Amino acid sequence: MFKRSRTAFTLVELLVVIAIIGILIALLLPAVQAAREAARRGQCGNNLKQLGLAAQNFHGHQGRFPPGYLGDMKPGKDWSSAQQTGHIAFLLPYLEQVNVHNPMDADKADHANISLFDLDRMGEYWFWRDNAWEMAKTGIAGFRCPTDVNAEPKTGMAIGLHTYDAGGGYGSVVIYYFDWAEPYAKDPARTNYLGVAGGMGAIGYGPWDRWQGIYTRRSRNGFQSIWDGSSNTLMFGEVVGGKIGGQPNFHYCWMGCGGMPTAWGLGGEAAADGQTYDGNWYQFGSYHPGVVQFCVADGSVHPIATQIDRLVFRALSGMADGTTTPGYP
């Protein structure tokens, strides 16, 4: 006669197995997350590289890079009544976005026949032009970092950045934006990338203008302007609009925002309200931990640590300051 026996897990054994599986998942999950972030960071770097290549192709056809933005004809404090078209809009035909670029200026006859892209004349704001406004709503995947948390901004949609001589040896930057509470603020599509304006851009004050970068007010810079060498000069970088508790303070629309200054370096600063901001709206910033990625004028992409010395970072952003930056970018 055979005796039939039954085997089973005891409760203790089951709990041990569950604990082991939990430990394995806990060990594996960070590795999976790290791999995903590495892939997203790689895609972000490729987005920057495409902008760099588009700028180089623009240069090949025009003999120069696009201007940083179409502000006033001369430096000054006020954000004047000019087109305020940003440099990214100039690059659209070189990013396979002709269907977005061409219609936006088709109604220039309704605006004193002054083009959105006219460097020699001042015309009406881009957001007062029906065609430009409609095209600015176009979301373009290559303008967005894959790691972007896609959160609404605390304050608004930036439509322009402007640097100026504040007197006493100081430069300043002002942001123009639509308050997020207004419905139309949500219409323009945004970007996580902007051109590099250098220390304070071109503000008409020699000590600061020494550090000017490629993308400044109505600039006509080309490779011949980059005395420091194309492999030593930053061209595009990541922006998040400043982060407060992980939430962006602003979004930047690709149609209007020009070059970002570098005078304040990278990383967070203690603000007057006692809160430490994880990067400010007037700084380049990133959703990638510890670094901000930049495309250099030679088309290569490099991560730069947020703890980089401010003076070194400023020198990297200037195109003809004559300051060496060993080991960078």
C-alpha cells in the first residue's frame, strides 16, 4: 500500500519568498530607472545636436548664424515694439519644419510689409500677427527634453528675454511673459532649449560685452566671430524655466525667446524669500541630475556639471573673450 503525502509552503516560507522578491525588485528598479534616464538623456543630447546642425546649415546658406532675437535696433533697457522673433524660428527650415516656417510670415503685407525675420527693420510683435500666432502653437518634439516632467508652470509662458545695461557696471535681464492664469498663455508651444547669449548678451557696455555669445539682440555672428574656437564656445543649452520644488516657474515658447545669459552660472541660489530654487528662470537648467547638456559651436554635445565655476562657465559661453578653459567643455 502506498501512502500519499502532500507538500506545501508554510506561511513563514511564503513570507521569506515574498521578501526576497521585494528585495530583488528594489535592487533592480533603480537600475531600470537609470537605464531609462540614460536613454532620455541621450535623446535630449540628440535634440541639441540637431539644433547645432541646423545652425551650421543656416550658416552655410546665409554666411552667419541667426540672430538671438529681433529686439530694438540699439541696446537699451526697454523691450521695444519690435518683432521679438527668437532664433529658433529662423532655424525651422533646417529642421524639416518648412510647413511651420513659411506660413507664419505669409501675412506680412498686413503688417507694413515688414517681415518677421527682417534684421534691418523693426516691425510688429510676432504675437500680434495672426499667422505667426497660429504657427507658434505647433508643438515640435525635437524642442522638448524627454525627461521634462510636463508640469504646468507656476507663473507663466515666457515670450521673450531681454538683457540691458543697468548702470554702475551691472547688467540685468528681464523676462516677458503671459500669466498662466490667462487662457492664451497656454497656446504657444514650448521649448527646453535656447541659444547661448554669453555673459549678458550684447548690452552696449564694454566690460560685459567682452563675454557676449553667439545669440544676442539682432546679432549677425558667424564662425569668423568665434575667436575662441568653435570647439570652445557654447551654442545651445537646456532650459527648464527655473524649478521650485520640482515644478517649473516658467515655460519658454520657441517662437519668441532669444538667447539665455550665463552671468549667474548654473545651479540653485537662495532667494530673498528664503527658499532655495533649483535653478532660476535666468539660468540654463536641466531635468537630468547634476548636469546641463550643451551643444558646442562645432556641433558636439557635452554635459556640464551644475557646480561648474561661474567664471569658467561664463568664459565657455563667450565667443571672443580670449579666456582659456582647460578641460572644458
